[in-house]
Amino acid sequence: TLKGVFYQRAKVIHPQEDLLKGFHPDDRKHHIIINVGGIKYLLPWTTLDEFPLTRLGQLKFCNNFDDILNICDDYDVTCNEFFFDRNPGAFRTILTFLRVGKLRLLREMCALSFQEELLYWGIEEDNLDWCCKRRYLQKMEEFTEINEREDDLTENETTGETVEETKIGLCMKKLQDMVERPQSGLPGKVFACLSVLFVTITAVNLSISTMPDLREEEEKGECSQMCYNIFIVESVCVAWFSLEFLLRFIQAKSKFAFLRRPLTLIDIIAILPYYITLLVDTTSVGYKKPSSGSIYLDKVGLVLRILRALRILYVMRLARHSLGLQTLGLTARRCTREFGLLLLFLCVAIALFAPLLYVIENEMADSQEFTSIPACYWWAVITMTTVGYGDMVPRSIPGQVVALSSILSGILLMAFPVTSIFHTFSRSYIELKQEQERIMYR
């Protein structure tokens, strides 16, 4: 960078400087004075020649006073000073772009305000440097999500207000408040508490059903009173979840959009196994393929066990009522790039340390534990994630040095994306909390 380039292309005029002193009429041919929010800058016309499509570059093509006022807010003929009633802090980035062609986004600046400034001054977003452009696009995506949620809320409120005041309309409005807005009143709070209670009962019931005594009864085809009670509790819980799903489906204005929601898909996957199990149990009782022996029943039993294990997805339904789980899901969706980087780092390190340890242990320790490189992959995963099962342990000193290096590398590699994920989690939590507060205020 040549010395004095910033000063030659544009400079700040201090308040104590007298513009009229030493002013010559011919100077307006060489430079202009820009006043943005009370801060004055001296710009040569040659600086603006490189940016003819910007708002400042268009000043050179103005032929009369009206053309000038269409671009700026005011104009002083005496000293050739153009007034712009804009944010002087944001104009610093614009001035840097005019000086050296580098467009940066200040951390303390709002992305929406910066977008408005770019539109006003006629500068394209593509001129942003890559380091700032990614942060700018991420901010704009977050703002877009917030605006979409705000539009949905506003649309729902407007639709609710325009609905004819009939008994059906009032019932649908009360039903929507009860199932979607727990903070709307006592019915919503009771509905949310019951939903959480049944989810808890389902999780406890699933845990009890895996006790050894009950498993033995299931294998023998018997059903004691305890087994029958567990089935009754499960049936009651599924009946509640089915009723809740139907109520949400009835009050939804767009049925297709409702079925596409992630939480709705989780509800369907969690509820269907119960009914499929009942259907399979009903059709398989007293039926056995003569040519297959007990293989058919074994396969049916395996399918039933897998379907029953899917009941654990009921726990995910707590995301409807838990701000923390909603924040976790939003963070996971926004940090896919960071999670991908973390997985890439681990894969590269695993591919490096696993073959190295295999060669060292088989040449120097004659270890029987590391039988192949794929087996060493498992060791590298457990070691780099600092779990350390101890099922495979290097015996030689060079192997132990490699193991120490993999442990330290795993700690460092896993710590790199954590800072970005943490900041995203904090922003997501604040956004969801503010949105919840706005809903309660409305």
C-alpha cells in the first residue's frame, strides 16, 4: 500500500477548519465536499470516477439544481457541499470502499441497517469481502426466519380477526389457543401440562417394560397382571397422543403445511408403531406358515420389538413445550457447516492415526488387539473423543506416543468449532425467548 493513498482519495474535514477560507471557484472542478450526518469529507472527483453507478458517482452527471436534490438532501453552492442525512457510522465503511475498494461489515453494525445503507449508496452486496459476506448472509438468513415467523403470527391474527363471529369460529380460535399457545390461558396451560405428563409416563412405562421378568414372559408368550397393566397405561397414553394429534390437525389452517412440520412427523412416527403392533399381533395370533417353522414368528417378534423401541420418540414431543429443546434444534439446523467441519476434522485425524498405530503395534509389540486397520478406526474414534473404553490399548512406547498425540489432537479439533456453535446457540435462545415474549404480549 502506498503512503498517503487514503488521504489523497478522501479525507475527513475537521470541524475547526474553515471551508470558505482559501476557497476558489475552480476547486469544484477537482473535488467535492460530502456532509454525512454532520461529518464532512473532501473527495476528489477522480475517486468517484471508478464508481459511476453509485449515488456519489452520479453527482458528476448532474446538470442542474433539481438533479442534485434528487440524489442528496441539500446542496450548498458556495462551497460545493452536498448534504446527506444518513448514518455517519455506516458511511465509514462506504468511504473505505471508495478509497481502496474494500467493503467490510462492522461487528457493531446491524445487518439490516447495513443492507439499507448499501441500497441507498448504490453499492452491491457482492463487493463484500468473503470474511464479512458469510457473516452478513448468516445474519440475513436469521432475520428472514424471524420475519417469516412474524408474518405467520400476523397472518394468523388477521385471519382470526376476519373470521365471522360464529360459534364454530370461536371454538376454532379457542382450540388453536389451547393446543398451540400454552401461555394464552388456563386451558392451554392444562393441555401442555397433560402432554408433558403423558410423555413422562410413556418414558417410565417403556423403561419398566424392559425388565428381565417381563422380557421372559414375552418370550414365553405369557402375560401377567403387570404386563397387562403396562399395556393399559400405554394404550391410554397413545389415546391421548392420538387425540392431541387430531386436535392439532383440526385447528391447522393449512393441513399440508401442518403435516410437513418436523414435530408433526415425529408424532406420526411415534404413534403409528402402537397401531401397527396391534395389527400385527391380531393377524399373527394363531397363524403360522407351515413351511417356515418358527422363522416367521421370529421375524414378526423382531419387527414388534423395533416398533416398540420407536416409542422413545415420544420424548422428542417435549420440544413443543421446551424452549431449550427448540433452541437445540434451531442451533443444529444453523450449524450444519460447523458440524460438517467437525466431522471432517475427525475423519482426517482418524485416517491418519489408525494406520500408523496398526503398523507400530504389529511391528514392535506383536499385539493381538489391533488385528486390522478398520479395527484401529474404532480405537481412534474412541480415543479422539476421549471416551476411552480400554478394550484396545497400545503396548509399545511408540504406540503410546501415537495414542497421546491422538488424544490431544481430538481435544483440539473438537474445540475449534465449539465457539461458533456456542454463539449460535446463544443467539438462537435469545431470538426464541424474545419471540415467546412477543407472543405472550400479543
